[in-house]
Amino acid sequence: MIVLDTSLLVAWMNQGDVHHAAAASFMERFLEGEWEEGLLLEYVFLELVTVLQVRVDHPSAVGAGDTLLRAKELVFVPASDVFLPTVETFRLQGDRGLSFAGAAVLTVARRSAEGRIATFDGAFREIEGVTVLP
């Protein structure tokens, strides 16, 4: 299992992104089952569709959201399930520059994915016990 972060999904969906090739390569491995299932946090979903709506357009955001919600490889993690533990992670990791959504990603990765996070956010690389891919 692995947690998918917004930065990875944006790079995968945007061919012009500097990390697109690495994201596409990672997603190929992911879709082949290397990590079995991916965890898609509600916070990540919110960030992704917002970024796509602002940078691309509304239909692209809706299409991406629908694709992710239908993906059999993904397990959706509602925000309410991890809210209070995320508040604590945010308090403890705030000096590392993590957003609240990033704190949620970290919380779920530690609890459910043996610390594995698919991201291009460098802040995660500084955290002990976290494995950052790609």
C-alpha cells in the first residue's frame, strides 16, 4: 500500500510538468500492482481538482476526479477519519513546512502504508520513517 500525494497526481496528469516522466513511470508500476492499492485522501482529492480547475478548466477537474473515484486500485480515505490525528501531526511537523493536507498524507502513510508516500514534495524526504517514491 502507498499514499498518493497531490504533487504526484498533478505531475502525472500534466504532460508539461517537470516531473511528468517520473510520475508516468511510477504510475505505470503502480497500475501494474507493485504496491497493491493506493490510498487517496479526501484532502488530496480536494487539492487536485482545485489545482486542475484553476490551471486547466472545470471539465478537466471533473474528469480527473471521476477517474480517481472509479479507480479500482485506489481506496478513498475520508478526511473525517483522520482529522484529529492529522491535527496532532500538523502541530508536531509544522516546522518542516507541511501543509495540513501534507500532515494528513503523513498521518495515513504512517498508519496504513508503512510510511510510503508517492510525492514530489521534498518536505517528506526530511521525515524519519518515511519512504518517498518515485
